[in-house]
Amino acid sequence: MNKNPLKIVWLILGLLCLALGTLGIVLPILPTVPFYMATVVCFAKSSRRLHRWFIGTELYKKNLESFVKQKAMTMKTKCSVTGTVSILMLIGFLLMENVPAGRMVLVIVWAAHMYYFFVRVRTVKTEER
């Protein structure tokens, strides 16, 4: 294995994202898709072998392949991603009751997130994936 410290950091981040994304399958508070997206990037920067392995797994094919290849997701995946982000942003919004500028930023980021997923990312049926 290459002793490049940066590759080791990418590898550790990739493994962490893989673990968190996999936990997200059973824990609704953790978003699976964003963590798997980060896993793909981290593995691509750290190890070709791990990257090829990950894109060959059912986890990748079920959660990310349609997005990567077609810039498309099923409605279920879109709702899962946006629902998790919305819950987390709502918690931040509620905790910032004395920070109106922070609340405004969260609302803008949330609106941009919703726009991106529901307008820019095409919706496909499960069979089309």
C-alpha cells in the first residue's frame, strides 16, 4: 500500500463514510446517499481497488448508481435524502432562536437543497434504475 499520508486520510474518511452510510440504512436519522457519495470520492482518491470494489456492491447500485449515471433518483431516495436533511436543519433552526442571520442562512440552504433535488435531479421509477 502507498505510504502517502494524504491517501491514508482519504482511506480513513472513506471507511468512516461507508460505515455511517451503512448505518443510515437502519437508522433513519443518518442519510445513506450523501455518505455513500462521499465514500465514492474518498475511495477514488485513496485506492483504485477499493473504489472498484465499492461501485460493484449492491449498496452502491441500489443507492447511487442511477444518480451517478443518469443524474436521477427514485422518489423514495429523494424523500429520504431531503427528509433527513430537513430534520437536521430544523433542529439547527430551532436551536438558533437568538441568531436570526443563522436561521436565514439555514432557510436559504434548505430551499436550495429542495430545489436541487426536486427540480434539477430527474425522478425515475424503481424499474428504470
